[in-house]
Amino acid sequence: MGAGASVSPRSRSGRILLTSNGLSTPEITLYFMKQVLANKGIKMPEVEGTPTWEQVEAIKKTYAEAIATVKVVVMNDTQWFFDGPENEEFTQQKPEMIWDHKMFHDFGVPLANSTNVELFGKPWLYGDEIRDPDCHKWGTRHRCAYAADVDKDDGDKWDALIAEADDVYAKLQAKEISAATSSPSLAERWSALSRELDEKYAAKLEAWFQKVMVGADVICGAGGDVVIVNLAYQLNRAVADKMAKLIHDGGPVYVGRSAGTMITAKSMEMTAEVAPGWLENFSDPHTYKHGSMFNANDLDGDGVALSVMGALRLFESPFAMRPHFDVEAHAHLVLEKNKKAEAEFEAETGEEVCDKLVADSHGADIKCLDNAVALLNQLKKHAANQDNPVFIPLWDGAALGVTVAPPDEEGNRVEHFDAMSMGMPEGWAEAEYMGKKNG
């Protein structure tokens, strides 16, 4: 792989920020601001000492003119199955949990510069006729009628599958079902129709992508139900692949929160924590054979089951993350997973891994994040053949900053990881909104 080596980039590197709970500390926020301003051609000065919110405000003031031009796209499919009034109430009650408002409050981007995208709705198929005049309050669902040049039968078939998915989602939430409701599954039938429509309306998809995505400075991956977020990219492989290339080529900075972080890696699950019925109905691993980010080693299902493989795969390095990390619940699982990754790497490469490094990567304290990243930096050289990923313990208030350099002469991308672990302010875990949904 050659990962970690220095190269002279032939174009801008991709910039990615993976968080547990968003721009939650001055350290993470300043890192994010630095990456976005760099994409604007502005070199932000290094901050001296421990980062503070006062320093964040000073940077916002200094670069207010540039920040006012930043365009943000929020990938918000996690909200798709919530009804509109519920979304509106939640947004008004706790705006700090919503990316649009985080960009406004913590970075200073005008709310008018934010575009919400829900891939389940295939927005490139919409026209200008409003179907629901109140929909602007909570998202794009049912916002517009299909465009005049979209065959009515195509729209009807897509809407019928959405209605079926609504019903299945409600039954899963109520624990009325715990297995697939059909064969082929809902996800398999949905993804087959999606590929058919994307091929038929490829020109409309490309025009939408150029208009919405190519001009963006930031793409925000929202938190929430990771199975649902992952399904949105499974169904829309054409968009996922275009997004990955755009980000890698030095386009928008990608910043993920919780589920929006997990789906970018090799696995979006640590162990069998997804309740029965969800993957059976809302995951179609067959879609990965249509994706450009998956190799034969990924597709054989060894190490990571295809049903839980991250669908917005942005990295070749073999890792996965557990946001909202809890030491008591997760540390022993991280250690077990990382020992498997170590054993595979040593057996297949003949290269020794420091046992203490592995033992101290499990998340017992905040320093383990740095150790897990150091372990990944060694194992990523075996990425093309590594089945078992390194699991990164990602506390609230911690983050991974990643730069992805253009391919070297042998076609390998160079991925560099930085850990941010300043931690959350005292008392944050007891805050009222910690019990709210939209992780």
C-alpha cells in the first residue's frame, strides 16, 4: 500500500474529519476550520497553547468574509423515516444536534448556504412543482412532484417502495417483526430499481451532482440510525462513488458525525449490536459489486460481513470506529477485534506488531485513541489483503483527521491519520440533550 509515506501531491489532497458527536470541542472545530479555509486557498495560522472557544471566535471574526461564502451540503437520510412535524420539533428544540446549525453556530456559515440532501428521494428526479408546501421545514421528502420528463410509472414504482419501507420501518421500531418480510428482500428490490433509474436518468443525476455537490465546500454526514444511513448509499452507488472521488480529489471537506462517520470505514458495526430484522430488510450487500471502492478481498465477506460494510467507503486503510465509546461496554470488544487484526497481519506479512501497542489500544483511557491510530498506521500497509480491521475507540469529544493524498506512481492512495482527543468539557455527558436521538 505504501500508506503513510510522503509523496509530492500532483493535486490537492482530500480532507476528511471523522467525529463522534460533531464539532464538540475547540480542538476539533479549529481543525475543521483550518481544512475548510485551506480549500479556499487560505492558510490559517497555528493556534498556540490549548485550543479555546475564544480562539474559535477570533478565527471566525478574522475570516468572516471567506466563511460567508462557504457552501455546505448536509447528507440527512437518517431523518427520512421520521415524520415532518417530529423533525421540525427536534430541530427547534436542540439545534446544536443538527449540522446546519452547527455550521452556523460553531463555524459561522450562513444558514442560507446549506443544502439538505436525502438520497432516498432521488432529488435529481424532481421538478419545480411543490407537492407539500410545508416540507421546507424538515427536509426534501415529498417536496416536489417528479419532473415532467420522468415517466409516471418510474415515479410510481419508487413511491411504492418508499411506502413499503415506511411500513417495514414502523414494524421494526415496534418490534413486530425480526426477519425479512419478503424474498428477494425489500433492500434487494429497492436497489435493483435504483440502478435501473440511475442508468435511465444518468444525465439528470450528473447535472444534479454538478450543481449541488461539485460546488460545495463541505459535505456533512449526519448521525442517527447507521443501518438507514448506510442503506441510502447502498441504493445510490453512483452518487456514493462520485462523492468519494470528489472528496479524494481535494473537493469538499467531508465531516462525519456518529453514523456519518461509521459508514466511511470498512465496517459500520463492531459486533452483532444491530437488532434482528434491520439488516435483513434494510441492507443489500450485492450493491458493493457495483462500487469502485471495493476490491475482491472486501467482497469475499471474510473478516467483515458484507451486510455491515460501510457504503460510503472513503479509505483503503482497514479500520472501523465505535463512536460514543463507552469503556465498560466496548473496551473488551475493541481489544478482541484488534488482537484478531494483529494476528492476521503478523501471519500474512511476517512482520511483528508490538503486543503492548495492541493491549493499550482498547479504549481504557483517552491515550488509547493515539495507540489505536498508531496500530492502524502499521497495519494499513497490508490494506489490500487485510480482512480484520483495526477498531478505533472514538469518544464523544474525540475525532480523526485524515488527509488522502493523490495516488502514487503505483496507483496507491496515501492516507494519513491524526487523532484529536482533548475531550469534552466537564459535565457534558450529563447534559439533557445526551438522551435525545439523532446520534
